[in-house]
Amino acid sequence: MRAQQEPSKLDRYRNVFWMATGALFIVLATIDAKENYSWLVFIIAAPVWMLMSGKRQKKA
């Protein structure tokens, strides 16, 4: 049985980042009901997170 690893700083930041992203989405969706562009929050957040975490796809 393997010992549990402690969460890294990046794991803690990931939770905060995506919770803040979700909260921003809800706020924008509520405020901007006529022209709903709030889904763009996730389109922008995903590459930002990848840049922050340094995870990139490996070339085959």
C-alpha cells in the first residue's frame, strides 16, 4: 500500500483557479443575460492554466 502524497502547491492553486473561474462564469452569466458571452471565460481560462502550470503536450 502506497503512502498518500501531500498535495503540491500547484494542486492547491488549481482548485482556487478553477473555482474562481466558475464563480466568474456565474457572475457574468447572471449580469449579461441578453448577450451571453460568459462561456468565453472557460475558453480563456484553459490555455492560461496550461501556461501557468507549464504542462504542454509532448510531440509524438
